[in-house]
Amino acid sequence: MSSKLTFSGIKSRTIKTEISVTEKKYGRLHAGTTISKMAQELILDVLLLSKEHTLIADKQIEIDEAYLKDRKTFRREDISDVDISKGRAAVGTDFFKLFKDGDVIEVILHE
């Protein structure tokens, strides 16, 4: 039995199934609406999953860790004002090298 990641206090969420050449080249994930809502007390998690396996129940999300390929976590001070205004997060080029067809990137802004 695999463990699960649980996120509560969800403020915004974006799911991406495709990434652009620019995102790959510069290592910056574009998830405009979710990232632009970043505030001091919130946490941004960027998850690379082999499949979309998310269970949503009453403002809580559970993700089976068996499908987790990579995870980046950011606090407000980790993201520049420019990146927030442009809705992007510097996940790095290695993050995108793991991305294969059928994979999903889930961006979760939470407490």
C-alpha cells in the first residue's frame, strides 16, 4: 500500500498536460492564475505525476505517491515579484526532462 500526499486549504489549482518549448528551455513553468495568487502565508507545490490520480474531497486533495515523479515546493520568498506577475515558477530544466507523454503537472496553491 502506497502513501498519499494530502493538501488542505486549497486556494487555487492548475493541471497541465503539455509544456512549451520555452518552458523546457528556461525551466520556468507557466501556470498564470494559480501562481499570480501567491501570497506570503501560502505554499505553492508543483507536482509531476505519471498520471492524474487525484482524489478531491471537501477542500482536500490526496495524491498517491506511487505516481509522483518529482515535486517542487515554493514559499512566497522563493519566487520573484516578476515571476509572480508573469505567473511562472522556476522549477528548473531537469524537472521538465522527466516529463513524458501522458504525464501531468499539478500546481497547487495552499495554506
